[in-house]
Amino acid sequence: MSGHERDMRFVTVLCGVGVLISVPIFTKLFGAIGAASATAFFISLQNLLAVYFVKKRLGFNTLKFWQKI
């Protein structure tokens, strides 16, 4: 374990609660497209927040993996 489990727990809980609240609302308003859009948004948010915490705690950006070190 790296000691950064709290960051990932925060990101997972935040996005999980967001999905649980938004998917029923968007499903009722827009059907399956609304549910898919809400889910895609929160999965993207989860990944971007994880990138942010990696940069903050470890000092490197995982989205720039193609650049030379």
C-alpha cells in the first residue's frame, strides 16, 4: 500500500454518490442516453480526480506518459 488510500476513497465515494443521485434523474428525463451520459461523466470525473491526486501527492502527471522524462 502506498499510503494514499484516503485520496482514492474520497474520489470513489464522491463519484459513486454522484452517479447514484444523477442516474435516476437523467434516466427519467432522457432515458438510456441520459443514464449513459451521467455515468460517463462521473467515470471521467473519477479518472481526472485520480490524476489530480497523483500529481498533488507524487509530483508527476500520468496524462503525459508519452513525453520524454
